[in-house]
Amino acid sequence: MTMKEWKFKENQNLKTASAFSIKRVLDDVKNNVNPSDERPVIPFSHGDPSSFSCFRTTQVAEDAVVDALCSANFNGYAPKGGALQARRAIAEYLSINLPYELSTDDVYVTLGAKQAIEIVLSSLRRPGANILLPKPGYPAYDALSILNHIEVRHFDLLQEKTWEVDLEGVEKLADDKTVAMVIINPGNPCGNVFTHAHLQKIAETARRLGILVIADEAYAHLTFGRNSFVPMGVFGSIVPILTLGSLSKRWIVPGWRLGWIARNDPDGVLKESGFVECIKRSLGTNTEAATFIQAAVPQILEKTTDDFFVKIIDILRKDADTCYECLKEISCFTCLQKPEGSLFLMAKLDLSNLEGINDDMDFCSKLAKEESVILLPGFVLRMKNWVRVTFAIEPSALEDGLARIKAFCERHATKQ
Ligand SMILES: *Cc1c(COP(=O)(O)O)cnc(C)c1O
């Protein structure tokens, strides 16, 4: 039988986009773990502490889901954009910290904050468009921008200025085709928390440039340092803002896949420009969050008591201190900044203090092999020869893991 050729070919764009996959790089690192090492593997690598018993979610949330499920009222398809009770509850929850009220109409329910990113980026797609992303940042923005044919440009977060946005850099990068900038606050991967004054400057810069602000607040309220959390939406009358959030991090249920997009746009700029319709169309072509999780949202947001949040913040604060104090004393790390929010910190490798280690990937691979400890190499966040450390792990595992990192660094230290 003759045939010209198979017509299906790989999508090159997907290949470029998947270079920015944390999961893929971590799989490569984990492959080095020695199976005969009987010690537990310590995951300093990903932002999902749900498997540790001290990070179990509140019973309020579990009960809310069980009640919704067992009522048999939520077995059908969810409405596009989300169930009204869920949208109303999220609008009320977010409005507590805003100088104006969000309406049900300002909120869309998504499958986690991740789908919120997908929907917003697919709505921004147009020929020649570019977007400004933080470096270091969250690689899903890079991957999804590439998939949507939006050109990616990176502005720096300034380590010497507590990881604030390099606003001069932002102004230099932007041009007529720039549509939006992304900020992540509290910060993944730097563990920083922006001040009210800095957020205002970001809003003013974006207004001058005429661009949308996408405020990723996946770690909203997870702060334990000097600055408390200020939602970007506070500045919605300066510049239109789309705030992305979810239950995943604050309630430690990332597998429940419940997130949202909130329109912080009291002057209606997004509606007038047709962008809201565009988001609705994008939502219409995507999958909705599970109905019984959506139905549980009002109870989860309204009934979770402070003692749950306080307990989690206490663990995170202690974990962050332990981690920072330990790594600071190890000579192969420099430029550490004490984390004040989220679940992460960035540490720079000082390769001159390490013998036989070529770069961040080499460091993480050998650490996995010799100590069964997993760190994320910085290159995937465009920070070569840095590592991202997640301190959100059970305190005893944290101490164990830090001791192993210390032993590894001492073993590989340059002989003086
Ligand atoms: C975890 C995370 C997300 C995705 O959150 P989900 O709700 O689990 O989809 C988005 N942005 C940042 C910065 C994150 O760390």
C-alpha cells in the first residue's frame, strides 16, 4: 500500500513550552535518588504540603464538601463561569479587604488558579502581543504565553530590594504591543511580600503604560513577616486588575481544583473594552470546576475559623525561620533573604565553595543521589545556579532534610 507521508507532526510550540515545566525538571532530579537509601525522601521542591499531617485542611472544609456531595443536589453540570452561590461567596470574601464591593458578576470560578492563568492568557492573545513576566517567577506563565503565541519579556525582581519589581526595567521593556504584566504576591519563588507603597507604584506604572495587571494571589494571606498582605485590587481605580486566587494554598487542598478570576475594575474599563466578553468566551470553551466543590465554597469561606489559619501560619513562620537560619550558616549558599510569605525561598549557590559541582542541576542531582533530598534547580525559573527551597514541610522532616543538605555541602566543600 502506498502513501505519501503521515500528516500528523509534533507541535514544536509544545516542546518549547514544556521546557518550563517544574514537574518535568523535578522528575529528572528525582530519578537520581538511590533506591537503596532507606531514609525517607525529603521534598523541598514543590508547593504541596497536603501530605504532611500537620498541614491537613480544616474540618470545616471537609464537612462542607461532604455535605454538598451527600445532598445529591450537585450531581449535574455547573453553569458556565461558576455556580452563583460560589461566585457570590468569593466576591464577599475578597471584598473584605477592598475599598469597594465586588459583585457576583465580577468573579468567575475556575479549575484552580492554574486554569485562571490559562483563561486570562488565552483572552489576551492577539497578533504581536507581548506580556511582561517576573524573573524569577512561576513557569506556567511562560509556558502558557508561548502556547498562546504571546511574546514573553522578563522584568527583574530585585534581590537587594527585598525582591521588589524593577519598575524602571518594566518601563524599558514595554512597547505598543505590551498588553499586561504579571505580579505574584506573596511571592513564589522568593517568599517576599510587597508593601502597600510598592503595589501602588506598580499600579501607577501599569496605568502610564496602559496595560492590564494580572495579580496572582495564590498565596494571599500566607504572610508571617513585617508586611501584611495587601490585595492588588485595592488599586483597581488606578488600573484594571485581574486577581487570580484559589483554595489550593491557604486551605492546603490543591487537588480540589477550585480557583477564581476576580475583576478589580470599579471604573468598568475591562467591560468597555470588550475584554470581559472575551474572558466569558474563553470560560465557555473550558471545563468547569466540580459542582460539589463549588457548592462547598460558601461554607469554606464563611465558616473557617481563625484558629486554623493561625495554626498554619505558626508552622510556616517557624519552618521559614529554621530553614533560613540553617542555610545562612552553610557556606555554599549566599544572598539568602528571610522569607516573609508563601512557601518558598531562593538561595544562590556559591559554586566557588563547592568542588566538582558544575551548576544548579548538577547540585540538585548529586544532592538527590547522595542524600535523597529534592531541591528545584533555579534554571527552570531562569535563575541559573540558584535553587528554590520549599520550607513548608513537617518540622521534623525539615530538620532532617536541612541536616542532610549541610552534610552534603560540607562533603563537597572546596578544600581550603
Ligand atoms: C500554585 C500556584 C498556582 C496554581 O494554583 P492552583 O490553584 O493549584 O491551580 C498559581 N500561581 C502560583 C504562583 C502558584 O504558586
